[in-house]
Amino acid sequence: MNPRLASIAAFAEARKLIPGGVNSPVRAFRNVGGEPFFVQRAAGAHIWDIDGNELIDYVGTWGPAILGHAPECVIAAIRETAGNGVSFGIPNPLEVEMARLIRAWMPSVEKVRMVNSGTEATMSALRLARGFTGRDKIVKFEGCYHGHGDSLLVRAGSGALTHGEPDSAGVPRAFAELTLTLPFNDVEALKGLFAREGREIAAVILEPIPANAGLYFPQPGFLEELRALCSQYGAVLIFDEVMTGFRVARGGAQELYGIVPDLSTMGKVIGGGLPVGAFGGRAEIMDQLSPDGPVYQAGTLSGNPLAMAAGLAQLRELERVNGWQRLEEIGAAFEEALGPVLKRKAGALTFHRVGSMFCLFFTGGPVLNLADALKSDREAFGKFFHRALDSGVYFAPSPFETGFLSLAHTFEDIETTARVASEALG
Ligand code: KE4
């Protein structure tokens, strides 16, 4: 590996101009120490930094790069579309094509509105649920991250957790007090809250497979109980599928677990790497949105042709190659390749995987919720992360994130990664 001299200089310059030198906190390496590298280019499962180092990438721009970076079908779609104009602010056929595809693949989504980020999607879905029910309280789960909307930066995961700010400054107490938080997978706590306040709850929002405090899973019966309680008390059930949507299955986690939410939020994969989010669900709820209904929501670039074309190209390619089966095969091969080191380190490590999403907790487990995830040895993770990076493998720079495989990861990449991980774990 070349010394990262150019990245060091670039980061020094960036820090003078951009808060923390980054446009999103998790990129700052604060949870693993050291300084971030700067990327020069990316292709397939590999990235190159500005010092000429080539890395196998398991972050995949935090999820969107499900085909790998710069897939030809997406680049071609962007090139072709850009020639006709990059933004109109006028209805365009591509928006309708995207809405039709989302509804076909995720049937709970009877109507959908495009936005420009996952944060916008969850923020808008909450306002819609509050407008539809006339209630103010919302419920989220500790460690789940739904973007940086004020109501949701309460006991949040991802960067908020990484930087020890699960309750961000700047969020008015009056907002935070309307956000009730529960431990994930705790059915008794859920039942108790609904028994006490169910008629005041506008919505429950969750990552059906939490992936922002590391990756862990709903225990049998948890999602079913949540669905039943929301139906019983008239609360809107919102599945935040920004990360899991169109990745863990064609129809997302709701297809995997057979649960029908009232609203779903989406992002990442549906934009092919361009800024996109979406929220959708039951038509009777969605029809409360302006201009038909009283709940206002808007966006200059929402449904812009470039993002629609890129997302459609990526999603259609996924379907063309039966990507979800191939992602499972690649994920299984990855897990098998790590098998020996996981066995050698049993008791100190817990490996979780669903399809192409994975996480290595530096704790013996089990990991069922945030409290378990927080038992991870951050120092040991930081050492692992940097040893792997110095050997050409880039994992997410935080123990509270999830790794992503793509269709571009080869078995050679996987073998290399297993060797590097084994050496990095000592
Ligand atoms: P964005 O606003 O970052 O597009 O999406 C917010 C969001 C919403 N819901 C879920 C389940 C998410 O995972 C995210 C964003 N994910 C993080 C990675 N864990 C984005 C990375 C970052 O913040 O830079």
C-alpha cells in the first residue's frame, strides 16, 4: 500500500472548509481512529484512493452499489437521459415507470412519492402518519436509524451512535418527548406501551432488520405482534426499508418476513447511486398528501429524470440476472470463506448475515438488540478495521454499521478478504 499522503493533505484542506472535513459524519473515521482516505474512482467491487491504493469495497456507498460501482447499465442510462435534460420540475414518464415498478415489486405500496434521500422519506412518512391519524406520538426502537429528521434523532443508530450522540443537540425537547423509544425485540415492552398509550400513537417506525447498530434480526413473533398491535390501536406501521428494500429480497424485508406495513420508506438501491428516496403505502393514507390532501410535502428535484433512469436501470438489471439469488450465493460463499476464522475466534466474535448484508460484532453474542451490540469491543474493531484497510480491504469504518456485498464481488475478492480478515484478527 502507498502511504496516504495525498489523502492526508486533502483531509487537512477539507477540514478548513467542511465541518469535520466530511459531508456525512460516519465518513470521518471517528469510531476507528485515524483519518479517512479520499477516493479517486470506483468500479465494480473495487475503489482506488487518490494515493493509488486499490481496495476491495464492502461499504458500497452505504448500500446503493448493489451491482457494484459504475455498472455499465446505470452509466448508459444516465448518459442517455442527461442528453434530454437533467431536471425538469415537470411530471416526466420516468417517474411513472418508477412508481409502477415499486408497486409491482412491493405490493403494500399502492401509491408512492419520490424524494431525494432516506431522511426525506422517513420524515415525510411520519408527517403523513400524524396527519392521517391526527395523533402526535411516534414509536421507534433504540439503535434504529432513520436519517436525521428531528423526531427520529432519538436513541438513533448509525453515525449518531458512532459519535455517541443518540440524542442530537438542536432537537427541541418538545419534539423528542413525542418520540417514544423501546428496545428492539422486546414484545412485553411493546405490549405495555400500547396498553398505556396506544390510542395516542400515530406511527411505529422501524428497520424491519436493524442494520444501523450492526446487523441483527427480529425474533420470531416480534414483527407479527407489532403488526397486530398497530392494527388494533390504529397506529400506522412504517417499515423503513431504505437499506433492506430491493436488497434482502425483490420486495424487501416485508417480502422476507411476510408482514404488510401501512407505509414503507425506500432509498439507496432505487437511485442507482444518485440521490433518491421514496415513501409509499396504502392509498387511503397516501391520498392525504398535497395536492389532494392536507399533509404538505414537496421537493424541487423529486422524481428527477437522472435519478429515475439510474434507479430503473439498476433495478431492472437486478431482476434480469436474478440478482437476489446471486447475492445470496455470494453472501453464502463469503460466510463460508470466513468460517475458519470465525470458528477460531468463537466466543469473541458474532457474525450476522442476511443475503448480501453482514456484520462482524466483536462480542461473543447473542446480539438481539442495541444493548447487546454495544458490548462490541470498539478498540478491537478499530485495530481490525485498520489492519484490513492497510491490506486492501475496506470495511465500514464503524462497528455500528453493516457491510454490503454486491454482484460485482468475485470469489477471488472473497478469498482475498478471508485471508486478510484472518490475519487482521490475529
Ligand atoms: P439518507 O438520508 O442518508 O439517504 O438515509 C437515511 C437512512 C434512513 N433509513 C435507514 C435504514 C438508513 O440506513 C439510512 C441511512 N443509512 C446510513 C448508513 N447506515 C447512511 C450513511 C451516512 O449517514 O452517511
